[in-house]
Amino acid sequence: MKDIFVTTFNKRLYDEYAHQLVKSYSKTNQKIPLYIYVEDDLQNYSSIGNVTYVSLFKEEPECKKFVERNKHKPKEKFSYDAVRFCYKVFAQNASRKYADRIFYIDSDSVFMKEIPEQWYNDFLPPDKFLAFYDRPKQYTETGFLAFDNTKSYANDFFKHYTDLYVTDKVYNLKAYTDCHTLDATRKHFKENVNEYKEIPRGDGVSGHIMARDSLIHPYIDHRKGGRKEQKNSPEWLNRRS
């Protein structure tokens, strides 16, 4: 079974903080490939071993259409900015052609050490389609997700997930982040597809759930909020060689 990491960013975010994700991926010798979806020019990025840059708008033209159609909408707060979060969903969908299982990681994350091979099966057991960080009193944490594309309903799941943007139905939800579109899709499949199986991770409490999880935190630090540009840990991250 082939596994890959998937993320998405643009050059501005790469310069601000996402370069740390790429550098730490290489420095920690991660074994599964990393696919990075960018909405700008591929020439902006230097090649690095086992990392593949992909044009998001080329592979997912509906993403570009959604952005162009809605980029001028007013945003009262970040959770109402559907354009800001749509790239993640379309990148997840596009990447499925490259692997049996995808492990999506937010670009404001840093790899701390090499992830052992068994970990991937521990995080996403073979009988489950989706592994995610569940916060029942808030909304799902989507900084790290895993999907098994070999499940019979995988295509239907992602069609429902992306159609919330293709049809602009995302704007009918309580809020417009990818967390909310994932939760809406999960709800639909739990209610309508008997075969659907997911596994919630973490302690189920609101807030920075990944930082409290002993399964992922030794390997990945999700640097939310003001920690995005943190440069003092791990120490090796800012060495030139």
C-alpha cells in the first residue's frame, strides 16, 4: 500500500513559515513522499529529494473557479473566508491519484523526527477510511488527516466534500473553513453510508488537540497561531547545512 504526505501553500506562505515544513521533512529523513500543491508558479520552488511540487489549479480547475468567483466576498472573520481554506480540500482530492492512502499535513507544521513505518497503520487502521482529530464541542482539527482511498465510497466522499465548493454550498454552513466542510461531509456519510468507518484521534477536548496527543506529537509539531514562524525549536532547523 502506497502512502504519501500532502500539503499546500503559496510562495508567500513558504517564505513566512512553510519552508520549515519542507526542510524538516528532509532533515528527519521521512520515508514516504511529500506532495506539495501550489496555486502559483512551480518555478518559485527548488526541487528536493522525495518532494514533488504540483500545480493545484492545473489539477483542480474547480478550485481556481471557486477562488475567482468568491475572492471578493467580504470576510467578517477568518472562519468566514472560504477561499482561504478551499485549497486544502482540493489538494487532498487531487493527491488521491498518487497513493492508496494520503496523510494531509498543514504547512504550519514541522517534522520532529522520523516516523516509523508501523505508525501509519496505527494512525489509520486498515478497516478505517478517515482518521482525524475530533473536537465534539468545537469543530474538527484538520491540521492532520489521513484518508484510505481504497475504500469503495472514497470517490463519493470526495465528490460530496469538493461539491460544497463547486456549488458554493459551503456558504450555507455555520462557518466556511475546511473543518466545517469536512464535518458536514462526515455527518452525511455517517447518516447515509453503512460501510463508512472513521477513527477519531486525540482526547476530544477543544483547543490545540494535536499538541496533547502522544501518538503524533513526538513526530509532528503543528505550530498554530503565533507559533507559525517560531525558529528556536528544534535547534537543527535553522542550520545552513
